[in-house]
Amino acid sequence: MIDLHTHSLLSDGALLPSELVRRAKVKGYKAIAITDHVDASNIDFVVPRLAKAASHLSRVWKIKVIPGAELTHIPLEDINSLARQARQLGAKIVLVHGETIAEPVIPGTNRKALEADIDILTHPGLISEEDAKLAAKKNIYLEITTRKGHSLTNGHVARIAKKAKAKLVLNTDAHAPEDLADIEIAGKIALGCGLSKQDVKVMFKNSQALVSRVS
């Protein structure tokens, strides 16, 4: 299992980075990205600490830990600059909190995120085919999620991504221990949103490729 979207108590998660990684390793994870929620108020505090934790934990526990950031509910005009800042501060993977139907995300966030230098557009809700084509063109991954609420539009995301030839990854958006998913349940959730077994294999390979890209 590779999970490129999780949260620690450095934002709204329940666990220290060390416990999050430990639980992921016990669950069979090969790689995990810690991508705490950031905006202009906390990005300079959170990202360097995740970078420090990821470096140490990767070395001592033999699991790939990737420091990242999820830009969340921020003004559209801030997305591009904060994505650049996250990378400068040590984020190896940059996510933007997409237009999930479960939260009042600013309309236009998907498009602005895809115009920026990011890696994953998380739970993009009722993403348009035009935006999915932009994701494909820029090699930005769209997320299938196991998280309740956000997962309500997985079927739409899967269908539009296939039509637009955009790449998919599956993540948990874990905030607590019970949110972490093993490879078996992750695969079942992917099949449940209309992907074929071959699609699921490709999606898991996409996660591997993204880990290689950001390492």
C-alpha cells in the first residue's frame, strides 16, 4: 500500500507523525506521505517539521516517508505562490484540497490548482472533463479517496478521469488510526467506484511512479 495523503496532529490529525508512520508500517505500507493542511498562516511552521520527521523516520524504520502539504480552503490567488513556497520549505509532494461536495470549497479551486505546480488534486468532487484534461496534460494526478464524505463522488472522478485520460491515485486522507486502509480494502473501494481490476492495477502503479518522481 502506498498512501500519499494523510494528516498528523500538526494540522487536524490525531497522531504524531511517528505514530502515524508506525501504524502505517504495521499495516503493510511501503510508502506514506504526510500532507498536513496548510495555508498562509502555518505553512512555514508545518512543512519544515514534516521534512525533518520524514527524513528521520524513513531512515530508522525502513519505510518511505514523504513530507508534503495539502493547500486547503485558501484564496484562489494564493494557490500558485503557496505551492511554490511549500516546495521551497521542503515539501516533496504538494496537494490541493479539491472541490469535494462534502465541504464549502471555493468554486474554481480545481482549475487554479491544476494551473499551479502541484502533484495531486485531492477529492476533486464533480470535476469537469475540461479540468480533467488539464490534469492529464500537466501530469497531475486525480484522487480516488477512501474517506467518508469525500468518497461520494469517486464514481464521477473515475469516469471523467478515464474519459480525459487523466491519471488516478488512491489515498486515504487519514486523520485517525482507523482511517488507514490496507491494500485489500483500498482495492475494493476502487472497484466499487466503477474501475476495472486492470484500472486498479494501473492506479496502484501510478502511486509507485509518483513516489519515484518525488523521491
